[in-house]
Amino acid sequence: MLEQEFVHEQLKVFRDPETGVTGAIGIHSTALGPAMGGLRLFAYPGLEEAIVDVLRLSRAMSFKSAAAGLDLGGGKAVLVDDGRWNGARHERMRVVGRAIEELEGRYVTAEDVGTTPLDMDAIGEVTRHVAGASPSHGGSGDPSPFTARTVFASIEGAARVRLGRPSLEGLRVGVQGVGNVGSALVRLLSAAGAEVSVTDADPARAEVLVEQLGVVAQPLDGFALREFDVFAPCALGGAIGPAEAAGLTAAIVAGAANNPLSDREVARSLAERDILYVPDFIANCGGIIHVGAEVLTLAEQEVEDLLAAAGDRSEHILLRARETGRLPLEVAEEYALARIDAAVSAS
Ligand SMILES: NC(=O)c1ccc[n+]([C@@H]2O[C@H](COP(=O)([O-])OP(=O)(O)OC[C@H]3O[C@@H](n4cnc5c(N)ncnc54)[C@H](O)[C@@H]3O)[C@@H](O)[C@H]2O)c1
């Protein structure tokens, strides 16, 4: 199946006249299973921008789940933050839950940027098509530590492929953004003996890690261009544009952030400079494995196997890219599409 032909199955735009809740749900593919992906609450300038984002993000979820070996499709939901969520949040999340319920299980939501397990609890009052609720509500809770695990495994794999290093001992790693995933990643890196530098738009978050782990905090400006072996973008998307691609000293880029490259051309620029980029959806798949396990009712050992396989898969994709002279991004997309394609053919 050609990627260009691989269009979205459904787009649902909703606006609740009573509460003013405005959002969109994108179902990119249900070929492998129910479309799954988080609920993002963000201050989009308007509905149009939110729709563009939900189409992009739901497509990325198809690739992520397929590559992770999950029988899940790709979906996503976005909400326009109109500044009126405080106070009315619980009721508003129930409105979102009703919009999800109308899709009759074709889309399953979870936590994402701007939403929390508590929001999933509220949504869970009106639909069962939700994962990642708080453990007290029977959910699996925060997926971030699991995302950090697969990012860490991807960095290990990339270090073997690109630097011939069997461990991360002594490797200089710069982590941009030390929120839920970034901070968990820093702990894993420190335990593995890496020399970790961190930065965050909220300096207090970096300071905690400096005090607890003895990592080095650096200013935000120019962080990506400092002397690192590995640059790990773990804040928001778009951290690496043409300027960063031209100036990075790191040999490896691997992090948690979705869409860390400003556009596809940047992937080519990085490869031309022999910088190994681990595609975002390959590195950060631990979170979807964790919440997806809830939906697919996977046993603990199955989850562990999927998490462990993520590191090997990452290395396999990087090696295949090197052998064939193609971009890791292209090889990773082809890998995911092959699984989706097989499911379409079998149906
Ligand atoms: N949480 C997960 O399990 C998961 C799974 C897959 C992908 N991701 C992606 O990983 C990234 C991080 O997720 P998270 O859950 O840790 O989010 P988070 O909000 O907990 O952390 C993000 C951190 O980045 C900081 N930040 C924002 N802009 C910055 C900038 N310009 N420079 C440096 N720091 C900046 C914030 O202050 C915050 O501490 C996001 O892009 C998210 O979409 C997360």
C-alpha cells in the first residue's frame, strides 16, 4: 500500500453548545484493531489548527502501534483550550466521553499532553473506551516510565550501531525537557553511567534532577547544539529544524518527543551529516504498549516482551537503514505499513 493512498477512515468534529467544548477525533486506521491514541488539550488558535493536528497525530499513532507489534489502529483526539477548563473540567471531560462513546469503540482514548489520569476517570464515567485512568479507578495510570524505558533502549541500540558502544557508560547525553518522560529517562541514563546534561523551560524541574542525581543543568538557548554524543528531545515537537540539523554535534538523536523534526527534509539533512536519528514512533512506543495492554487485556509477561522487543526492533531498523542506504524513518514506516497492509489484505 502506498503511503499517499493511506488516508484517514473518519474525522469527527464536535462542539457542545452548553459547555462550549470544542474538539475533534481522528480515526486514521482500524485495520489492526480499535484506533487508539491520547486526548490532547492545547491552546490551538482555532478549530482548523486543531483538525490539522489531529489528522497528523492520528496517522502517527497508526505507525506507532503497528511498529510496536500491537493489534491497535491509529487515532487521536484534540480539544481546543479556550481558557474555560478550570472549574468546569469534570463536566467538560464527560462531554468528551460522550463524543467518544458515539464512536462505539472504534476509537479508544488515553492521556496525552494537557490531560491527566483524573481526566480519564471523568471520561470513564460515560464510556468504557478509555485507558490510563488512575489505578484507584482500575486504570493503569501514568505511561511515562514505560515510554522512558523504550527511549532508553533505543539510545542503547543506536549507540551500538552508530558508535560501536556496548553500554552508555561515559556517553554524553543531553536531555531537552525533563517532565514526566524526560525525568524518568534521566534516571535510567544516570544509572547506566551516562554523563547527563538537562534543560527545561521550567528550571525547577531541572534543578530537582541536579540535586538528586548530580546531573548538569544547562540554559535553554542553544542546548541542542552543545557537545553531546546523544541528543534526546523530550519536550514538545519541532525541536530540530534546519539550523539544529546543521549545527548538532551529537552523533545520535533519540527522544520521547513526538514529531521532533520540523519537517521530513530534516531527517535527510541529519543522515547527510552521519547523525543517526531514531524515528520518534520507534523510540517512544513504551507508553502505547502500557496503555494498549489495558485495552487488549495483555498479561504482564506479554507487556514485558513487547517492551523488550522495542529495543531490538529499533536496532534492527537502524541496521537495515545502514545496509540499504535509506533513512531510518523510511525503513520504520515501511516496517509499520507492512503490518497494516497484511491486516487489510487478510480482512
Ligand atoms: N508521556 C508519555 O508516555 C509519552 C509517550 C509518547 C510520547 N510522548 C511525548 O514526549 C514528550 C514529553 O512528554 P511528557 O509526558 O514528559 O510531557 P511533560 O509535559 O511532562 O514534559 C515536557 C517538559 O518539557 C518542558 N519544555 C517545554 N518546552 C520546552 C523547551 N522549549 N525546551 C525545554 N523544555 C521544554 C516542560 O517544561 C516540561 O517539563 C511530548 O512530546 C509527548 O508528546 C510522551
